[in-house]
Amino acid sequence: REPRVGEADLAAALTNAITCAILAAAGPQRSRVLTTLYKDERCARLPVFSLMEKVYLERILRNDEVQAFSANLKPHQLGVESEDGMSIVSRAVIEHNLLSASKLYNNIMVTDLGQLLGVDPRLAEETAAKMIGEERMTGKIDQVDGLIYFQDPKDASAAMVQFDDQILDVCNQVNALIDLMDKKGILPEDA
């Protein structure tokens, strides 16, 4: 006969799993883990459930909620990641709130995004670029206008944007060809 896991141990294990999911890099993989935990009725009784629910529902986290969550973290979870000097919690919250903002807005000025995330606009743009590059979020960044355009990967308009980008690319190639022909003097007079 195998030993049974006590309720306290189970609650501790589920709390640890939720904490790790919240601190994980925002994206599709984390969403799958959160879905599993959210659907487990045992998690609803845990003190960390309300924050997990906001993360699962992709709502923006407020600073006071993050501070309350951080108060219960272990020292290694409060550490600083070596690659960018940001704390694990700060990175997780910034990425989560950025992903949440991508669900609320079609586009946003980089300066406004920085203000929404409570960080320097440059960091907001770098984080968005990293997440887009790693395919954890879909969108594109217009650095000239200082805008970030968000796209829902399941949305048909995302396909239209991609189609528009392809047409724009073809038009640019045609223009470049015409310019080259003009330079070489082989462009017909009526063109």
C-alpha cells in the first residue's frame, strides 16, 4: 500500500505549481499550464488563486497585487536574472501585462505602453520585440511612428495584415525594379 499525500502537502504542491506558472515566461506554453491549474477545483481554495485567475484571464496586474504575491515568494524566486538585470517577478509581470495589453488594444504608442507597464518605454519596446521574436506574442513594431501593432493569431484580420504586407513587399520590389531600369536607361518612354 502506497502512502497517501496529505491535504497540506497537496495544497503546498499546487501553490508551488501556480507560483511557477505565474513566474514563467508569458506565452502559449504558460497559458496551457495555467488552463490546467485553473480547471483543477482544488486550486480555487488556495490563497494564490485570485492572482492566478487574473493571470489566466489575461487581466493586467496591479502593483499592490504583485507586492502581495511577492511577499510569499521564496528568496530564489525574488532573485535577479543575469541576462538583463531584472528580477524574476518584474520580468514575469511586465511580460504578462504586455500580453494582456495586446488583448485590450489593437495598437499602442510605445510611450503609452511604457507608462501602462510602469517601465521605461525603451524597455517596453525591447520586451515586445523579444516576445514577438520568440513567437510568444504576435504583432509588429513601427519604430518610426513609435507604435506597436498587436495581432490576435486566431483573428482573420491577422491574415489580412500579412496579405497586405506581402502586397506591399511586391510593390516595393516592382518600384525597385523600375528605378533600376530607369538608372540603366532601359525604361520605355511611356512608362
